[in-house]
Amino acid sequence: MPQQAPSEPITIRTSKVAEIDALAGAMDRSRNYIVNQAIEHYLAANAWQLERITTGIAAAREGRVLPASEVFAGIAAKHGWTR
């Protein structure tokens, strides 16, 4: 496990604090809860995207790719679109 860096304060723009406080009030949660949830979701989404990008690059390097026309046709078929 990587060594944990010491905690450092962070800065949030005043306008964002007001939005966070409004959301926290509406949800009956603390500002800290809202900020931590937002960070958790952000990190999870970016980790997922990075994993998908890395996998895609590896597939392309191995020649495991489809022509764009097949990709678009598959998307259209999935959603019932006509091409």
C-alpha cells in the first residue's frame, strides 16, 4: 500500500461552498458528507474511465479492433435506430 501523505487543507471556491451547503441542507447531511461523497464518486468514475482507456489501448495495440461502421451499426441496432 502506498505511503499516505500527511493531510493538507484544500480550498473550495466560495460559490461552490454555497452550493454544497444548499445540497447538504436539502439532504439533511453535513457539508463534510457531501464533499466526501462527491470525491468518492469522482475518483470511482475516473478510475473506471482510466481502466477502460488502458484496456482499449492494449486491445488496439494487439489488433483487436472493429471497423467504425460495425461499431456504429451495433450501437444503432442496440437502440433500435435506423441507419
